[in-house]
Amino acid sequence: MAASLKEVIVDCTDPGVVAAFWAGALGREVRDYPGGVRFVAPVEGEAGPLLVFVPERRPKESRNRLRLALGDAAGDMEGESARLVALGARRLPGGGGGAVPFAVLADPEGNEFCVLGTASGPPAEG
């Protein structure tokens, strides 16, 4: 039997701000755990892990080793990126126009994530 992804845990100096950003990005609500921890759960009927935001005293110092990738149903990378910037994200250098175009953004504490566009063809074999 395989494991299933239950939670994605993010260390941050201000869990309330970061959780509020991700709740707005995903159309979810922020909930509280004791000890200043916040989480964002899937809405009823939606699959996916909890996003858990844990207090950390030290600010982020280097690039993420793991990034989340978001996209909307229409594959509107630019429109979705603009919406996320309005919620508090910032656009970062990078991205590309390969088989699946993407933009690189960062949440309010600098955690990088991608916004995917529409695939321009079948995935490469190999």
C-alpha cells in the first residue's frame, strides 16, 4: 500500500499572513491550531493535503527545495499570476515557455511557487 500526502508544512515568521495569502490563492479558509500554527484545509468535496503554517523565528534564507505549482482551469498563467500578485505575491525572475509554460512567484515571506499555463503539446517521452 502506498502512502498518501496528508500535509504540506511551511515554516514562516508570520503564519497568519502566509496562511491568509494561501487561503486566498486557493479559495479556502484559515483555521487555527494551538501555539500560533495556522492551517488551510481543502473545502468540502475537494481532495488535497492540509497546508500547515508553523511559526519559525528565523526568516527564510535560501531557495526552496520544494515548490508548489498552481494553475487555473483555463490555463491562464498571466491572469492567475496577476490575481496572486494582487493577493500579496511577487513575481520572480525565471519561468519558461516549454511544453508547459510557467511563471515563478513568491508568497509574502518569499516561498517560491509556480503558476502553470496550458501545455502546448504532449509531454516528452523518456
